[in-house]
Amino acid sequence: MKTTKFLIAALAVMVAGAANASYTYGSADGGTISVYEPWQSNTYSRRDSSRFSDKFYIGARLDLNLAAFENKYSLAGGTEVPASDSYGTAMHLGFDLSAGWQFARKWRTEINYAYTGVFSDKDTEYTFDMSAQHLTLNGIYTIREWSTTSLYAGLGAGVGLLRTSFSGTLFAPGAESDKTTIGLVGQFMLGVEEKLMDNLYLGINYKLSYLTGRKQGVEMFDGDTFESDISGILTNTFGLGMRYEF
């Protein structure tokens, strides 16, 4: 009799526990499962790392670039020119493209190509044009996930092509005024993504990048040499784009 009462009591405890337990149902969709909590009458989604499968992706973004650098000038002779130009927010539009691999639930890596657009500064006697291209390898970590939104940060490093040119009445006809050099690039990024539908994400991104500078000389009309010494270029980039997984 006592044994029977004990079994009934144990069964009652098990039933009560089951009534208050969390249940899962449905199938995983992109690493997300639904969870039902009876005592809260609440259904929500969460990530399930045990059901993660790696994916490749491509992305494209339109960028607004604000570059900060200094351009110092010097001459071999005595013609007067400004000592330097300092730019704090040299604004120009660009774009970037990426191809990557989501190899863990919170980690991905990508190859990123960025074109910063053309910055132009026109003075009285000459015009200065500058553009850059970056090719970097980035590592990206998802800091926080909500149901359809995620916050991420990343670091990257690579190489950059810096192109500059001078034109105007200061320079000799036919003088070599364009120069392209290879430099080093380092960058930090922070962004937010919203899942619009299966495998498609809309994101906003901030990127801080640094490209090493270099020197350039252009022959002038009087035979002198106009020299430009461009410091390292620090660029704040604000981007809007899409990412597609497959």
C-alpha cells in the first residue's frame, strides 16, 4: 500500500514537472528553433548551435567615405606653393564587395574588395585627385543575436592601391602626373544586420581603415620638381548593403 502511494506521488510529481517544462517543436531553419514555455504562454525563437551548418555568402555595399590625411608640398627650386593641405573629412562615395564563409555559429571570414571613390581638390593653379582600392581578409564575430537581428564586429588586414594625380598650369605639358603605389591596409568594422528572408540580410556598417601614404614628384613648367608627401590615410566609412547566403 505504501509502495502504491509512493508510486502515485512520484507519478504526480513527474506530471507536474512535465506540465511546467519547456517543449521544442518543428524543425530547425537556419539554426533557429521554436521554444514553447507553457507557464508563460510564450513562443519565441533562439539559436541552436547543435544544428548549425556552415554556409558561403556574397555581399555588396554602398559606402560614404570620410578620409583624414595631410599632403605636404616641397620644391627642388624656389617657386612658391602652399606648404601643405590638411584634410579632415575628405568626402567621397565608393562601394565594396565581399565573398565569405560562415564556418561557426558566431564566426565568419571573408575576402573584401573596397573602392573608395575619387576625392578631388581644386586650387587656383592645380587640381589634386585621389582614389584608393583595398583588398583585405577579414575575421568577423557575432557579438549579440536577437530573433532576426545581429550585432557584429571584425578586424581585417591587406593591401591597398593608392592613385593620385596633379593637373594645372604649374606643370610641364605632358609631365607624368599620375602615380599608383601599393600600401598596407588595416581596418576595424562594426555592423548590424537584419534578416529579411531566408538567406538574405540587410545591414548597416561602420568601418575605420588606415592606408599607408607615399611621395610623388611632378615636373613643373620651369623645370623644377613639385613634390607631394601624402601621410597615412585614416578613413571613416558608413555603408549600407545586402548579404546573401547559399
